[in-house]
Amino acid sequence: MFKIESKNVDFFYGSSQALKNINIAIKPNTVTALIGPSGCGKSTYLRLFNRMNDLIDNTKITGQILIDGEDIYAKGVNVDSLRKKVGMVFQKPNPFPKTIFENVAYGLRVNGISDKKFIEERVETSIKQVALWEEVKDKLKKSAFELSGGQQQRLCIARALAIQPSVILMDEPTSALDPISTSKVEELIYELKSKYTIVIVTHNMQQAGRVSDTTAFFYMGELIEYDNTKNIFTHPKIERTQNYITGRFG
Amino acid sequence: MKTFYKKFLEKFIEGLLMLSGTVTTLTVVLIVFFLFKEGIGVFNKKPVEEGYVIAVNNKNPINKLSSEQIKNIYDQKITNWKILGAPTDSIILFRLEDVSNYYSDAEIGENFEGLPICISLLTDSLPNIIAFFPEKYIDKNFKGKQLEIDKVKLSEFLTGKEWFPTAQPAAQLGVMPLILGTLWVSLGAILLALPLGLAASVYMSEIANEKIRRIMKPLIELLAGIPSVVYGFFGLVIIVPLIQTTFDLPVGETGLAGSIILGIMALPTIITISEDAMRNTPRAMKEASLALGASKWQTIYKVVIPYSISGITAGAILGIGRAIGETMAVLMVTGNAAVIPHSILEPVRTIPATIAAELGEAPNGGLHFQALFALGCILFLITLFINLTVEFISNRNKYNKH
């Protein structure tokens, strides 16, 4: 049984085709890295899993994306509930202009939870999950903007975890962070794997190699190769993958 | 040689730019200086028309009357000296034209040469008299007593409830009804315009698609370009009769009509500024909210509006600013009664409308003229305060968003 399946997915921005016939199946509790040069469609593809591209006018998708066996683009699908199940972490830390506590509690509140004690507990567990608790436990009422970039990004991950999704999408989550913060986030991804299915877009080859179980290489809107990370990095079957990974283009 | 020429040209342009900056700044300072110089002048004047005196019998113990007391005496609201603390009885009013009731034309003389003596005798003979007449008719041996008149006081000016700048013999310069009228109409305007403007800007920035927005936005901005006299005309022809029939009033020219017109006029300011603020909400912020399962509406009121609240406030305050300073449209629809309003269905008069309506008939440099400038100062201070508030709010917000 696969957690996420993508069958013959085509995606269009207006009349230009951004993704061509993508077929991927992702197992639960794995980390999948999407790699490829800028503009290859990997972020667009990631944003299909929580229907984030719906926000962009004049886009069209064909084919099927199944999460837990259900077509998320079928008619009558509740997008808000889908997004509760499929959390997302963005490229730049984007906390709300609210307190640290309220940032993490936000997802619970918008989903209709008002039990104060429950929210407090959930906020605490979520922040502990991202190993930020010790750093922020005394300033939960302070603005989230007072945290450093790395702390903000971990807070954003905690925010995504608080509503207990089963899939977490990460769109270049460390591209705006320094090396120390980056390694903290990477450790975190590794730990989260036991509970969540993670799909991560990254520009950083080493990162893909370090954190992911499987890797998909995209080029010009096409899926060139999809395999175990180990195979992709050691014995890529396709020459273009090899060239990209070894840095000959990209 | 070429470098010298280039340097000279640069210096020249630099000087030109500095000059225009200086001239602009100086103009502003000059206008404000002129406004306050004229406005403050009113507090150096007596509320009785220049060249006139008020006199009583010599035995009358009263030396001083306020302009309000004088007005009440001549309006016959005070008819007895005892109310004012003098022992004598009912007041006898005397104006210059009353002189023929007491003296024959022969006594007065063809060219009024006997008039000073007549007045002098009359004030002496009638213990209850109060006389108001031109200074030039005071006899050399005047037997009556000239009353001292207080200068206009700032506190009376601000708290006075009556505005009769041309009243004889004593002008009433109480600006309270005008200030309240202005604030009343503006408050009504903002109460009408804010919900509507906010709804429209949320719709345009978050809900409407690009096509609708491209039609709506220029149209709303066009609203700001319509001359205010046209708004006034529209109000007079459409809104005033509508209010009159709806509320079954004797006249439709009310504070409400002014509020509606000003509300419409404030809308483009409110909408464009708050819409810009909302559109400036980072996309990442909205996406973060939606990605957490928040609905579109939840995202609007939990993220977009809080994020752009300072812009919305600025828009609202600038909208009020426009409403407070607006003259023509209000002049045309509010009925212009200088009384303290008790409901929105009564005529009111605003500060700008008063200045516009009365400045033409006020003699240059006179009491009335300067009182209108003092009103201008009050208006200036109100709008200055509003602009400083906007500045403060937007600065505070820059700090918040760092």
C-alpha cells in the first residue's frame, strides 16, 4: 500500500505545460526528495499534494493524485480537510505576526478546537517534537519574529505538526538557513520519518543524499528517474541524472 | 574646461532643487503663520462692533458685562437689572434709532449735531437705561458711564454654545456647535463608510478575480475625482428628499444627509488604502494559513486583516480627514443651523461650511473675519492631529514588521 500515488499527472499554467506525465508511488514513513534544476517543476509538483496550486488562477491538472487511496482532485473533496492531513513547510520561514504560542495553536484554532488545556498540551508536544521547547518555553507570549531564522523554521514545522498531519511537504525548507540550523532541521526530518510521510524539495544534493530514502529527479517538467536514493546517487540509470548529480549541469 | 562646465552645471541644478524645496517649505510655513496670526487676532478684540459703545446710568453699580449678558439684555431675555446684581429695576433698552421717541427732530438737529447731548441727558435721566450707540456721539461731558467690555476669551470661544458673529450689539462667538457639528457629521460618515469600504476592499483584494478587479478599482478611484460640488448637488437632489420622506421630516437637510455624502466621498480613500495594505500581505503568510487547513474566510480575518490593520486604520483616518475638511458638499446638504445637534436628523453646521458661507460677508480684518480664521486654526489643528495619528500608526507598524 502506498501513501501517495501520482498517476499520469499533467499540469498546465495557462497553455504552458509545467509537468508531463508524472508517475510516482511513495511508501508511508519514508522521505522522498524531489531534485532537479530550477524551473524543472519540482515545487509545482510538491504543491499539487495539498492543492496549493488551486490558489493560482488559470491552472489545470489532469491525471490522478491519490493519498491513502483517495483521489484528492475528485469532485466533492474538502480541500481544508485535505490540507489538515497534508502539512506544508515553506522555503522561507513564514511565521504569522503573532506570538510563538499562537503560531503553533493557529492550526488547531482554525479547525474549531477551543479546549484551552488541549491546545496548550498540543502546542507543547509539537514544539518539543522540533526540539525548540528549551529555547522558547519562557517566551511563548513573545512575537515569533523575535526568533532566529532557524528557530522560526522549526517553529513553522511545529505549526505544521500541531494539527497532526500524516504527510508533510517541505519546499526547500533549509534554503534560507545557516549550516547549523540546516543540520538541526535535517536531524528533525530524520526523526519525523517514523511518524510521517515526508516529501522534500531540495536544491542541495548532499541534503537529498543525507535525509531521503527515495529520490526523484525532474528535468524540464519530466520525471527522469525515480529510485532509491542510494541507487540514484551511486548507479543512476540515466546519464542526465548522473550529469546533474555530479554537477555537470544544473 | 569640460569638467569645470559639468561641475558648474551640477552645482546649478543642485541649487535649483534646493531652491524649490525651500520655497515649498516656506510657503507652507507662511500659510500656517498667516492663518494663526489672523486667527489669534480675534482674542485681542472686543465682541462689540468697533466704534460703538455701551453705556449705563452713572449710578448703576455695574461696570462690566459679558457679551452673552449684553445679548440677553437686548434679546429681552434679561429684563431686570436685579438679575445682574444691580438695585435698579426693569431695564430700558436704548438703540440709536430710539432717540426720536425721546427728543424732537429739532433737538437732535438736522445733521445730528444735538445727538451727543441728547444721549448724555437721557442716560443721566433714566436710571434703568442701557444705551448702545456709536462712539462719535459721545458728548465731551458725557454724564453716563461707559461699560467695560471683556475681550474675547479662548475658553468662551471654545465652549460657547452660540454662534452669532454678526449679532448687534454684541457678537456671540461660541464655536462649540460648529466643532460638534463637524465631528458629528464626520463620525456618521465614518460609521457608514468604514464597514462598506472594508467589505469592498476585502472583496477586491481577496475574492474578486483579476478581471473584475481591473474594472472595479479604476471606477472606485474615479469616485475620488468627482468634484465635491457634484456630490453636493447629488445629495441635494437625491438624498435630501429621500431623508425627508423616509423620516417624515420638515426638512431633509440634516446631519445624516451630510454623513451619507461624506461617507461616499471617504470611500475611495478607505478602499484604495486598505486594499493596498491587504494586497501587501505576503503570499507566504496566506499560504501558511491555508496549508494549515484554514478556510479562505478564516485566512482573511485571522491573517490578512490583522496583518494589514495599520493600513486599514490609516485609510480610515485619512478618510475621516477628508470628511472633516470637506466644504462644498456639506454646505449644500446639512442645513447649516449653528446649533448643538441632538440627533442625526437635525440640521447641523460644520466648520468648513461656516468659513465658506460667511467669509464673503465678513469685513476684512474685523472681528467676524478673524473669528473665521480662528475657526480655520481649529480645523487645521484637528486635521494635523489626524495626520500625526496616521504617521504614528504606520511608524509603529514598521517596527512591528521589522
